[in-house]
Amino acid sequence: MSDILIVDDERDIRELISDILRDEGYATRLAANSDQAMTELNAEEPALMILDIWLKDSKMDGIDILKQVKRNNPDVPVVIISGHGNIEIAVAAIKQGAYDFIEKPFNIDQLLVVIRRAMETSRLRHENATLKRGEARAAEMLGNSPPYRRLRDQLDKVAKSNGRVMLTGEPGAGKEIAARYIHAQSPRARAPFVTVSCATIEPEHMEEVLFGRESAERGIEPGLLEQAHGGVIYFDEVADMPLGTQPKILRVLTEQQFQRAGGSDKVRVDLRVISSTNRDLAAEIAAGRFRQELYDRLNVVPVAVPSLAERREDIPMLAEYFIEQFHATQGLPLRELPEETSAALQAMNWPGNIRQLRNVIERVLILGDGTGPIQPSELETRNGGAGAGEALALGPQITSLALREARELFEREYLLAQINRFGGNISRTAQFVSMERSALHRKLKSLGVVGGVRVDDEVAAK
């Protein structure tokens, strides 16, 4: 995506502009009418379009083409030119999303200034889109634990289809990253990925945000559904979607079209829908807060995203990635993560999942002295205890016990933490703590721990 598409019904004009731009090192393509313009657009998206308002013997004029480009190729800047220009046309073009407006006969220097600015805008948009697609392959999709390998296998299968996906999992577990991964691996990877944050949009504004608005004063303001045309619309925490909006979304999923607020025309969209929730939607449906019909439409392919507690093996890899990321993006120290600190991280509670782990690493790098390996003691906050929700399995109550009781408590909690760390695998736990497997079984039994669960906990559960 590096050339400029010039659309003008006057051959002399389009060839003149092309010659000027080629002299400046730009590659160009030419189109004399709307049919040729749409053919060139569909063949390959240009970096920039220079578009004449008046196109003789064309099915569409420049404004019509501009509307199509803004719907199907929203990242392509469009510079409007016209020999019949006036302020009304300029305002109309800008309202429809044009980057700028130049009147014929144009000044070459003025044209080149606008083109350079527009090309820089195009470059930045392209880089931003590339970075967003790359996010799905970054840290949060790292992991070699069995649960995470199973998740990736599922996502790879799902990505090849166009089926609607419902991602479930705890807050911070990486549901949006999983959604972006599906998008990045799919045939729609070059098309938009648009997130609808159902929990943060005010209910009274939800429909305008989704469907857009049309008015004489402000022209067309595309909503998120229109912006996602050709790509993916991601409903983040879909359980928070207002009840009144749900039947309208259901209708869009059925008909693949809708009307903007204040408008009368039907807007057709081609969308893949991915949703996520951390709630029990069956309970939400039973309580009358979510429509069964919408759930049935969205939950075609259910995918569960494992919590960080279910994939503790991945914590060191993720932590090391975050250290490198914060060094590259914020200039924070590039510190080593020794094995004892990795073990401490794996033994911690992570109710906030990957998001919480990222915050802990950032805090340590900011507050630390910036030298040497990260020590387990640095995982604690200044008041001497671990941060809220980040407590180590070995609590402060150990200091109030007699030596024998403290030792038993330490051994019990230490072995529980290690068993959890290795997903209940006794053989791997025994290898790590340097014990024979049979000896570890005897130790666990003597401490009242069976299969990683305290005996008294088992009794209570019954």
C-alpha cells in the first residue's frame, strides 16, 4: 500500500497530476470514472486517493465514491479536487470524511504540501493498524502450558471460519487478546477490528455509538458497526449491553443492515462478530437482563479463556516479556528474573490475571533501584504486605506461631503453592522440590494434604 490513485474524468488533468507526483517519487494509478475507480480500489487499497467531484459519464459522482471509500477503506485519506469548487462543496466533502479540498486550477506547491501531509497520515494509520494486528501475537498470547496450547489450537480453528465466537473468562485473562488473535489469523486480518466497550458506553448513547448519526448540520457520522464493515466487531463484556439495544443488534445480525439515527437509508454491513463476558449469561437470561435470542446468535462457537491460575507455568515467560516491553517502551530497567522470583510469582494469587501481573512487573521496575536481579521481597508493597489480591500463599500469621507449628504451616503452604504451580502434577512438583515422589506423597499425607487439597478442606467441601 504505497501508491496514489488519481480519479478524474479529464485525461490531461489526471496525467498532469500523475507526472508531478511521479517526479516527486510517488507511484500512481489512474481512473477516468467511478467504475474504474472502484475496480482499482478493490484490486489493491491505495495509500491515498485524489478524487474529482464531477465525473462525466460516471454512475457515481465524487461524493458517492467518497462515501464508499470511507465505508470500505476508512484508512485511505481522500483529497477532493474540483473545477467548480465552492465552500458548500468543500464543507460537504469534509463532512463525508475527505482529508482536504483543493480547487482547480490548483497551485502545484499547494498540491504537493497537501499530498505529503496526507501520505504521512496514511503511513501512520497503516503503522497503527499493523501494530494493532501484532498485539495479538505479543505477550498475552505467549504460553506453553497445556491449557494455553489448547486455547491457541481452538483459536486457530475458529479463525478460519466466519462463525460468531463467544469468549468467556475472568477479567484480565486476555479475552480481547484472544479476539484480536482470531482477527489477525483470519481472512479479514487487513480489515478493521472495532471494539464496543459495552460496560463503559452510557446506555442512552449506546445506539448512536453503534449505528451512527445523520443530520443536515453535521452530515454523516458513522457508528462503530459501519466502521467495522468488512472486518470484526468485538462486543467486550456483552452482558452489559442495554436491554433495549439488544433486539436492534439481533436485527443487525439477522439482516446485516441498519439505519443511522436521523437517517432513512439502509446501511449494509459485512461483519464478523466476536463477543466476550466474565458473567454467567444463563443466569443473566434467567434474571431477564439478557435476551435468549441474542445469546443464541452470539454463542455459535463458545471458547473459554483460562485464568492465570490455570496456567501458572506461563507466568515466568509473561513476566520476562513485560520486563522487556517496559524497557523498550518506557525505558525502565532491563532486569533479570531469577528462578526464586519466578517461583514466588507463580505462588501468588492472581484474581486480576494477566493485567494484574503486568501491573506488578511495572510497579517493581518503577520502584526498584534499577540494578541487579529482581528479588522476591520486591514483590511486596512498602507496608510490608503483598498488594491487594497479590498475597503470597505464605501469610504473615506464620510469625506468630511456635517453631514446630510454623514449620508445618510453611511446609504445607509451600507444597500447596508448588503443586498449584505445576497444575497438580505430583511428579513435576517432586522434581522441583528435590524429593522422591513417594517421599512427597508421605509428606503431603502427614501434613493433611491430599492431591493438592487440605484434608480438612475436602471434608468441608463434602
